[in-house]
Amino acid sequence: MSIAAAPISAEPVDFEEKTPLEDATELVLSTSADIDGLRADWVNLEHRAAGHVFQSWAWVSQWHTHIGAARAIEPFIVMASRRGGGLVALLPMGIETRGHIRKLVWLGAEHADYKGPLLDKTFLARMTPRVTRSLLEAACRMAPNIDVVQLLEMPATLEDGSHPLLCYPNHLSPMGSHSMSLGTDFDTFFKARRGASSRKKLRQKARRLATAHGETRMEIAASTTQRGRIITALIDQKRSRLAEMGVGDVFADGDVRAFYRSMAESHPGICQLSAYVAGDTITAANWGLVWNGRYYYVLSTMADGDMRAFSPGQLHLTDLIEWSIDNGLSTFDFTAGDEGYKDEWCDTVMPLFDIHFGLTMKGRITAFALSVGRRAKRAIKQDERLWKAAKNLRKLVYRFRTQTAW
């Protein structure tokens, strides 16, 4: 029997109430809307938890300050603690209202490539489907007047094991993710992964770029001035590229621009801004995240025009991989998306999965519609001909809308 066929009670409960977890009697469940007030406990859990940077306090707090709050998403942070002990699970969730429908979702929306909980590694190793269901169902009972639960883009594995939420009926997200394990010596790694001839071609392109535009180098922002210069170039390059592709401008929203700028400025130990520079020109840029031995290649751009002939994006990516190896990172994560260039590098393809279920009649109808839409989107993206047609149609619609101001 699916969750949607046996809906959980959505009776509202005071946020301060603590509810014992059914089937996990040594745990107590509590919730809070105060992200800032949870900082100490949250960060403490990060040091011993399985999860991703998109569940870190730094990332979630910045995202909600600049984007979540502007979208009127109410934080609903769910915590499980041992009786008389410490925090073992934190679910960074929120309540999103669309019309008359209230959804329980992961905080982060489309900006978080991986969504899900932070789980103490020892606790995760002992989690059973029964405990997992108890945790989520108790959270749903405490959430006020929820109609539907929509949990998107969760990695199928967590800490080298199956994600605990796979015990719920689920389906694949429209996209997967790609990553690669890093070695200890860059030259050996590159030769094994791409071959000596590929390295030679990149060096030739770097030399030609230097001849045409000046000495080349990778710069990692270490000051407010550098961060401001690089992120301004990155946003300008990305907006130009999105317009060329016929994709809506994600940076048209000032709150989104503020988030990316603020994350880089407020947490430079996690957020890395870098650029591939020729002379005085930023030919490529990247907004990345470094967390728990992993480099997250989140947002990359390159300049328009004749610069593209020199493949500055590839040159920059290669330097970032070398930097990651030199700094002892174990994984380079290309995050969500099935772009072809990732297959040239990656040794791991990670499926992402979604869960939808309703808690009320209108919630069950909504959950079904949302699930159908996500499945259709995946079917289009995974079919080369359909995806090509969809991109061409998207470009035509974009041009029509921009030309007619519709």
C-alpha cells in the first residue's frame, strides 16, 4: 500500500511540541523555524553526518535569507535527537503555499542540486525502513495543514549505501548526476582518464590563447574585490549564454543574484570563485563549493565570441581538477545534469529520485499531477530526439516572448 493510499494525519501541532518517534523509542522529534538559532547544533552535526553541502547550515541559511523568504517559504526544520543526547538527524524542510495547496518540500528549490537530510553516520547505518517511515510520518503530523509532500532530486546513495527514503514509492528525477574519484597525482590521473593526446591539445590551446590575448592563469578569488570582479563576469557570461540557448534568465531575479554573491562573500571557506584569465580578460569563471573532501562544480561559464575557439571552459575545468587533487580532495562532483562532456571525465553516475504523496484529497490529486509532470520531463530529457525538439521549441518560444514583450 502506498503512502498516498493511506494518508497521514495533517492535524496541526504546535512547533515546540516534542513527539516520540514511533518504532524508534530512543529518539525524540522536534521542529523549528529558526534557522539562525540552530546554527551551533546544525554545524556540529555536519562534522559527523552523511549529506551534501546543500544541506549545510551555511548554504541553507543563505538560500533562505535571499530566495526562500522572498518566495514566502516557511522554514520547517525537523530534528531527531537521542533522549538526553545529541542530534542524529536534521531534515531542512520548508512549507510552500501555491494557491490553496500547502506543500512540504526540501529547502533549496532548483538551486540545490542534491536535496535530502543530514544524518549522523552511525545513526544512518542503523536506520531501517520502519524507522525511516516513523521519522517522516511524525514530521508530517507536526507540519501544520500540509496537503502534499514533494521531495525532489535526492541521490540514490548516501554514504556508500542506499538512501533510506528509497523505502517510499518513488521515481527517477528528470536528470542524474556525475562525479569522479580523484587520485593523488594530477598528471597520472589525467593520462589515465583522458589520455596524453588530450593533454597535449589543451596545452596547445592555452598557448594559442596566450599568444592572442595575453598570459593565461587560473585565479582563485581571495579578496572582496576579486570576488566581486569574478562573479560579475560570471553572471554576465551566464546571462548571455542562456539568452543564446533560449533559456529564461535565472539571474533576472535580484534575489538570486544576491544569493550567489552573498554565499561567496560570507562563506569563502566553502564557496570558491575562480576564473581562467588571459591577459586582463576573464575568459571563463566558476562558482564552486568545497565541503567534506568534495569539490562541487556548480556554476561554470565562458566568454562569448572568438574566445570559445580556445576552449577556455575546458582549460579552466582542467585547472580546477588539478587544484582539487593538489589540495587533497577525494571527489570532483559535476552535480546534477546529463551534459555529454561529463561522461568524458566521470566514473560515477548517480541516479536522483523524487517522492510525491498526498495527505488530503486535494493533496493526492496534486501529488499525482506533479509526479506525472516530472516523469514526462524525464522522458523528454532522456530521449535524444525529443530533447532536441524541446530545446528548439524552447528557443522559438523564448525569441517570440522577447521580441513581442509577451
